[in-house]
Amino acid sequence: MTQVQNVEEGVKYITRLVDLLLSAIGAWPTSVTSSMAPKIRKCIQIVLVYFIQFVVMIPSILFIILKVKNTRTRIKLFVPHYNSLCQVCKYTIVLRRHNEIRELIDDLKDEWINGTKEDQWIYKTRAAIGHRLMIPFMIFIYGGGSSLRAVTPFLRPKVILPDNTTLRHLPCPGYYFFNDQISPNYELIFIVQVICGFINYTTLSGTLGLCTTLCLHMCSMLKILGNKMNELTNLTKTDENTVQKKIADIVEYHTKLKEYFDRSEYVTSSIYTVELTGAVSIMVIIGYSIIMEWENSNTAGIVTYFTLQIALVIIVFTNCFISQLLIDEGNAVKNISNTLDWHQLSVKNARSLILIIIMSNNPMKVTVANMVQLSLVTFTDSMKATMGYFNVLRSTL
């Protein structure tokens, strides 16, 4: 295999999951040099995604607001539509930021192409971490989501209506505009709601994969920056021109990394905001729904909601864990910069290290809405907040 093929395979390895997921819903950015056919296909995919989402959400939400009178039932019925609304928001953010995402992915590819074999190995190992996290998550979310949408309605207890007909359950109960129990209305609505579920799972997995890919790529760049700093220590006994070129290379690479982080933060901050606030809110409602199903002795409902609760915890933990990796890499670079053998350099070169040390002591941190730092500490705080809001909801209703 030639070097060019190795590079192409490496780039595909890094982006293959997020490319597959976002392309399925028309959210993967197309190249500016693409022909008209891919752009038309993408537009059709976007229209279909929005159409299916709103066809499911709007009638059901109207039914919940206008026809359902029990507050507890309203809360339980609103959960899947609140999740759909969160996924629509993230989907819209990705579409609106498609130019920025394309530039970030192109820069990622350029870094791989221009990197040494050691650099490419670092990129590949960090990408492998993302794959090891994403693949089990996708299996869990698609497997659990498929059973929730397609199987659980048939496991619910049968309800006999006053006219002696059996109520047929839907994944998202309630439809406002017409009777959802007669054929072929029921079959069409059932199929559309199942497809809507798969769109939600793809959007969820795709946005999570996108944020993970960008964050792990920055971890790789920080690791490479640390290696460059370590190499500087080994050059202390060489001529000054070589040392100065190495210092200039470190400053230039660190500046490029900072610019990449700022552009990445512009994309991921909004996604993390919707993800974290939505997950915490849904976990509160699902916890309350589990209690209601427990009171009704509904085993299928308990298993379903408990599975969803686990999935949400995994989502929050994955985001926080990946962000923690970035913080750890930043701290490692900080420690390297603070322990450089500056005393072995000339006075002029030692002064040049001041800029490197200052930049390294300002670590990069992924934030939620540019306010809350995302880390494992945030994960524990989120779980505490979830339990607090859950107790408030339980005592109120």
C-alpha cells in the first residue's frame, strides 16, 4: 500500500463513524467542489428529516395539551417529543454550522497528511478511543430504541374501549387531527413514528460522534505539542538557530491548536448545551415515570424507562469523559512547559519560553454555553442536580 493510500485510509478511519451517521440524515458537510447531485440529495434528506419529525411531534403535542387532562399522564407522554425537540435543535445547529464543520474536518485531514508517522499513530490511537466508546453506545441506543419504538407498544396491557374495541398502542400515543386507531391510519403512523425514532438515534449518535471526533483530535494535537516541547529539551546543546526554529515551531503549532479549539468550541458549545440540559430534564421525568409504572405494576414500562435512563447516563458520562481527556492532555502540556530545562538555554532563547509557558498555563476546556466547564466533575454535578429536581417534581405532583 502506498503512502497516499495509507493517509486516505487513516483519514477515513478517524471520520468513518461520524461521516456514516451524519450522511444518513443529510447533515455531513459536502465539499465546495461537489457536483449538483449530492447537494440535491442532501436537500431532499433535510426536508424529509424535518417533515417526519414535525409530522410526529405536532399532532401528538396538540393531543397532549388539548385532550389529556391528567398532569402525570401529560408528563409521561411528553418525554419522547421533548427528546425529539432536542434532536431537532442539535440537527439544526449542525446544519447552520456546516461551513465551520467542513473547515474543521478539512484541517483534521491536513494535519494527518502533513504529520509524521508518529503523529499519525497518535491521531489513530486517539480515534480508537472514540470508536471504542461510540460503537457499544450505538449498539445500545439502536437496540434499545428499536425495542422501545417497535416492540414495547405490543407489550403494553390491552385496553378495551367502551365500544368493545381494543386500543392499539403507538410508540408515541395520541394523535390530534384524525383517528389513529383505524386502518391504514394506525399502520402509517406506527411506521412514521418508528422512522422518527431512528432519525433521533442517528442525530444523537452523529452529534455525539462529531463532538467526540473534534475533542479527541485536539487531544492528539496537545500530545504532539507535548512531544515537541520534550524534543526542545534534547536540543539544548545544539546551535542556537536550531533551538530558535524549534521554539518558533512550538509557538506556531500552539497558536494553530488554539485557533482550532476556538472554532471547534463555536460548534460544540451549542450542541453540548442542548445535550446536557435535555438529558438532565429527561432523566428527571423518566425517574418520575419509573415510579408511576412501579405503582401500576407495569413491568414492561419499568424496563423500558430504566433502559432509557441508563442510555441518558451513558450519554452524559461519554461527553464528560471525552472532555476530561482534553483537560488531562492540557494539564500534561502545562506540566511539560513548567519543567523545561530553560536554564540550559541561552538567555535569549530562555526568554522565548515565557510565551510558551504562559500559553500552556491557560488549558483548553470544553464548555456548556461558554459558562460551565464539561468534565467528570460536571458529570457528578449533573447527577446531583437530576436527583434534586426529581425530588422537587415528586413532592410537587
